[in-house]
Amino acid sequence: MKSVKKILFYLLLTIGAIAFIYPFYWMITASLAPESEISNLTLFPSSISLNSYKQMVEKIPIGRSLINSIFVASSVTFGVLIIGSMVGYALSRLDFKGRDTIFYIIIFTMTLPFQITLIPQYIIMVKFGWIDTYYSLIVPYLSNALAIIMFRQYFKTISQSLIDAARLDGCGELQIIFRILWPNSIPAIVTIGIITFMASWNEVLWPLIVIRDESLMTMPQLVTLFAVGGRAESQLGVVLSSAVMLALPIILAYLFFQKYFIQSMASTGIKE
């Protein structure tokens, strides 16, 4: 009976894995297949061609948008790690009045849909003169509630004696964060980094609102305008090739750091 259950369990896992992997596999193979074969949903194209990628590069400045996306997503990720770790440390290890209230307010902000703050945020960007600048893509995302909560919970798992020993050695609070806690929080840092980078990389709505200059457009924004704006000329292969280029960095990042990601998600729980 145990063997049957184990076989069924792994069978279900295999079916689930195929269901998740198939769309990505088809997207990649279809982007390399002749245009006439894409609609047949074939798993193995008759020939491999880079023509769709060549047309995509000729139609849109995909290289420039790739650099923009890397710069914006990396800047946001770095800022979130710095700010999130400092706020998370204050909420987990410093004793001050209203600490728990601030923590619950941060949790509450996660329930607010982005559309509620969209208009006020846009007005602020206009007042600051940040429309069509990198500032509008980076600064609004530097404070991340999820990063703060995850750092707070992870820092609470680290022994207080380690922090006390650092204070006795003359370390200040910032030194404790970046020289003591960071080296002991690699899984949390990698997890927050991947989540933040992925969210920033995939952001479309906000860039569509604040960026109109094509030279500043991020890759998701440019691909979206390319796919729905008519420049793809109804060629599905060209659209799929741009989607592959968009998804590839996130897939590679997860493949390289999945060990830390799973370790952090397993060890970082919401607890007091």
C-alpha cells in the first residue's frame, strides 16, 4: 500500500511539473520554429530558425530596453535590501515605543491594491519633475513591506548573544546589520533579492504611466507596446521571441539561487 501511495504521489508531481513546464517549453520552441508551424502547437519544429529573434531586434531597441531593465531592477533590489534590512532590524531588535504598531501598519499596507496609490504617486512624480526619468521607476519601490517583514522575521531567529557580543566589541547598529547579520542571513537576502528583482523586472503598468521616451523604456514595457501596438505585424513568432527574452533572466536567476530561496522560505515564518 505504501508503494502504491508513493507511486501515485510521484505521478501527480510529474503531471504537475509537466503542466508547469510545457508552456515555457512550447514558448521557446515556437520562437525558434517557422511561422507556419507555430499555430499547430508542435513540440518539435521541423527546423530551427533565429529569424523571429532577428526581426524582433530589427523592429524594436530590445538591447537598450534590456539594459534599462537590468539597471532599474538592480537598483530597486539593492535599495530594498538596504532599507528593508535596516527597518527589519529596528523592528526585531530595537526596543522603542510603537514598534509593534508600526509593524502591523506595514502588514496592513500589503493589503492595499496598487491602484489606490497610483494617482497620488503619479502626482508626486509630476511635482518632483521625475516623469521620463529613472527616478520615477526606482524611488517609489525602495520601501518594500514584504522585504521588511521577511528581514524582521529572519533577524529574530539569530541569537541575541551574537548581537550583544558585537556591541561589546564596539560595533554600531549599522555595523551589526551589515557586518554581523547580513553574513548570517544569506538565504533571506537571496530570497528577497529574487522576489524584488522579479517584481521590478515584470512591472508594466507603472512604467507605461511615467515613461514615454522609448530610450528609457524597460523591457516589459517595450515588449507590451510591441505586442499590442501593431509593430509585431501579427507575427506570433516575433512576439514569442520577445517573451522568451523577457522571461530568460528571471529563470536563470532562480536556477542559480533556488537552494537559498527554498531554504529561506522554509525557515522564515511569521512568528512573534
